[in-house]
Amino acid sequence: MRIGLVVHAGRERSLELARAAAERLREDGATVMVTRPSQPEDVDHELLAAVATPVEPDRFADGLDLALSLGGDGTFLRAAHLCRDHDVPVLGVNLGRLGFLAEIEVDALDDALVAIRERRYTVEERATLEVTIQGPDGAQLGRGWALNEVAVEKTARQRLLHMEVRVADTLFARISADALVIATPTGSTAYALSAGGPILSPTLDATLVVPVAPHSLFDRTVVAGPSEEVVVRLQPDQAPALVSCDGRNPVQLDTGGTIRARGGGRPVRIARTGPPDFYGLVREKFGLR
């Protein structure tokens, strides 16, 4: 097998576990890959490179059977963005706090490595959002995709964002708020949840539109169909906004610019070593009784 490791480099515990996992996988006959460190002086990553083959990020997923993410959900999202377009499944080991994407806890890592060696894992597909960002003149400023959410956030702390929101070619509302989140069901337990959105089963096909701290009587989440495009346009006479997909590579958008998001994007493949139990996971993570 050819296994890739994606590691939270800022945590010593993550690197220790990654080194141990790489050694174990190599003993089982696997070839282990890691992304080349972004900084030449990154000593921790160099130590990991001693037990794994470093490659450039854009070549990381080439020929991989599986990627193993060691960190929190942020690390998992990084792995997903490296692997989605190559259809490589990602198995997440949670070293963070909540961990809705990286579901395997550290004490189950040894069992997970055995399951990888014996290829005893299933693959679940999660839909993504396809996103286009256009300037006021209609020129494309960026394209991307999100497994969790697209966030439109203000840059002027003392002012609100004024946005026109269209759903399925219909003007839905003009919203003044601190931010707006367009989320997938997978992302319903992330930023969208913290903004008051509902928890959706990740098996659903839907797009959530969640205003963050809106200054209006209408403050509810709208759940659209995956094929219904959501278009957000920044209204005149205000500071620019920042637009990001899964918190990555934010793009500044001036007034008059638009964000277009549509569900049903190419799925991220999530590997599991046991049966999915989304509602049990929610109960455990939030301490519900």
C-alpha cells in the first residue's frame, strides 16, 4: 500500500504519533509519504521525513491508496483539499477538541493501523460546495470548493456587512450581519452550528445559508437544495469582505462583488474503520444525555 500522512506540525504529540505510525506502516510493508515542509528550517518535519518520503503538496496524492490525517478537523480539511481531486480516501485521527471529521481517537490508532494493513475500511462520500468569486466588474477573482463552509466575513470591525442574497435565481433577502456562512451538511456541526444553524445529517443533500449575528427580525437558517445556486452580492458603500472556503486562502471582495455557491460538488471520500454513527458522535462530543 501507499499511505500519505497529513500532520498538525504545530503539535509535538501529532509528530510523535506520526513518526510511530509511519514506522508501523513501513513494518507492514507500506510506502509512506508526507508533504515536503514549507520552511527549510522546519526541523520537526525533517525528523518525520526520516521515516517517510517527502513530496511536494501538488504531488502528494499521486498513487495514494489512503491518507491518514493526524490532528484536528483543520488537519483533516487540509488532507481533504490535498486528496479530493485524486479520489483518495482520508482517515482522520482526532488530536484536537471536538473532531467531527477526524473521528478516530488516539487510543484507537493501533487498531486503525491494523485495519489499514488488512484493508478493512469502508469509504463514505461527502458532497462539497463549488464556489466562484467575482469582482464588481464580473471578473473572476477565484474558484474553490468547500467540504464544510464558505464564509463571508467583514473586514471593518465596527461595521456590518450588507448583503443581497439570492437563492435559485430569486431575491431572498437583504441581510445586514457580521458574516454569512454557506455550509454543507458536513459543515453543519462547524461554523454554521456556532452561528445558530441546525445540525444536519451528513447523508443529506442540502446547502445551508446561515447569517451570523444578523441585525434584522429574520435570523433563521435557510436550507436550500444542492442544485439551487446561492448568490451573495455585497451592497455599496461599505468596507470589503473576506471570502474563504474551509478557512483557507481568503480572498478580499470589494462592494458590488459576488459569491456563487452550489452544492453537489465532487465528493470528499472519508475512510472509516467501523460503522458510521453520526448521532452517537454528536451525543458524545456535546455531552448529551
